[in-house]
Amino acid sequence: MLYFILYVFSNDEIVGRTTATGVLGVIPMETYKTSPELSASLRAQILVEALPYIRQFRGKRIVIKLGGSAMTNESLKRNFAEDITLITFVGIKPIIVHGGGPQIGALLQKLGKESRFVRGLRVTDEETMDVVEMVLVAKVNKDVVSMINHLGGSAVGLSGRDGRLIKARKAQPAHLVEADEDLGLVGEVERINPEVISSLEEHGFIPIIAPVGAGPGERPYNINADTAAGALAAAINAEKFVLLTDVSGVLDANKRLISSLSEDEAEELLGSDVISAGMIPKIRCCLSALRGGVPKAHIIDGRVPHAILLELLTDQGIGTEIVRDNMPGF
């Protein structure tokens, strides 16, 4: 018989995986309450499994890039907010950087303005930049903050322009060589001001950050959320950098999940034709965080309920971890 090891509680269901297969599953809460197989000792085991991870990460910073279905699916949004609230209550310090590309595109469409991309990057003129700030700072950011606060957390929303948290410069990607490929107000991170994060943490707040940076003359710049999150993780000496995506992780040539990669192995994958085009920038921003001193980066599937808890507080975790080479003590 296969028995479920259960990890996460929510209002209507709990998430688990079978001991034999490691496959995630969902069990209705009523079953959890009434099943004779789910004894008190098993319920205690669920909590005990998390203990060493709570001990390891207590007081440590975890930078999480929120994106994909975890931002758009109402159930997953609540799961994410529950995860963040829970890990905060046990002493872990999450810092959230969120995206919002689909929401920006939807509003631009309603306004009758065409979205234009150059090699995957949104061309951002003055009018588009106004929409970017409106969506990321005034809408998406406040939605995330409100959901966490509703569950008992103490989240504060800000953009990279607040307190000069993210100093930006105009992005100049090496592959944009044509004169007509100017990206407008697309920026890249020049410097992070970690004092803003420290000040919020000292007062028990969870920072929720929209990736809009302050350029010369305080001009706003639209920064890729993955890149901003990776740079932030390095600048504040985060213990982990976690990317929530809509894929299970990094896949090998046979489309099987790769659970762990070293820096060198990840670099080799970038030079191969194994990984998808969409995964390449995610691996690159993970490697950038590792080179900045972050011990581990994780690319995980945000479509899995309570993905953050499963990654941080269970033995198996989910997704792909990329581990820094030559870590201290090794």
C-alpha cells in the first residue's frame, strides 16, 4: 500500500506525496480529518520533518521571484500568501520580487496600444512606462501585499524607486546591434541599496518589490523581474534565491527533471541545445546570483500548491536547485 506523507495544510485540502513514488498529490481536508491511516503520530511527523529546515533558515533571507500561474490563479495566489506568512512566523525572512508582464500587456491592449518586443524584451516608451508603473506598483504589488496582510503577515509594497532601492541604467544587451532596436526605458540593475530592506526587516515587515528602477534624474526604468530579483539576492546576502515558474524545473534531453546542478553543469547546459529558450535567461540570472555569493538558487514549479513550503521545508523539495561551486566549508 502507498502511504501519503503530508506536508501542507490549507482550508480545503492538504498536499502530499506518496512515500514510494515521490509523486505529489492532493487530499481533501475531510479525508485528512477522518482517515484512520492519518494518525496523530503521522501528523506530528509532518511537522517534525520541517524542523531542521526551520532551524537552518531561521533568521536567513530568502529572495523569491513571484511569477507565472502563482500570480494569476486565485487558489495558487492564496497558497503563495499562506506560504510566505507561515515561513515569516517561524523566523525566515522572505523578500518578494514580482513580475506582471501579462497584466501589463492586457492593459495596453485595452488602451489600444500595441505591445512590441525585440528579441523577447518589451520596448518601453514613455506611455508604456506609465502603464508599467500603474500595473506593477499600483495594482499587482498591492494585490500581493493585501493577500499576505489578510492572512496575518505584515507586508509592505514598494518599487525599486522607493528609497533608491534599485538604481538603474539603460539596458544595452549585447545582442541588440541594430540602430532601430532601441528598447526605450528598459533598464538593468546598476546598484542595490540594501539599507531599505534592512530597515523594513528590523520592524518585522515583508518587502514586496515591483521591479521598476530609478535611473539618472530619477527617471523610471522597466527592469526584468528575474534579473532584478537575482541582483537583489546577491546584494543582500540571501541564503537562497527562488524562481517561481510555470515549468517543473530544468529538464534534460529526455525531458526528465534535473533535481540538482552545479554552476559548471548549468554553464554547460547554456552552451547546449538541451534547454528551452525560455529557460536560458532564468538559469543565467540564477548563476549571476550564485556568483554574487548566494549559496543556492532554485527554479521551481509555481503551479504546484504550496510550492514554497515544499521546496524550503521538506526533505525532497521540488524543482531544480543550482548550487554554487566552492562553497565555504567544502
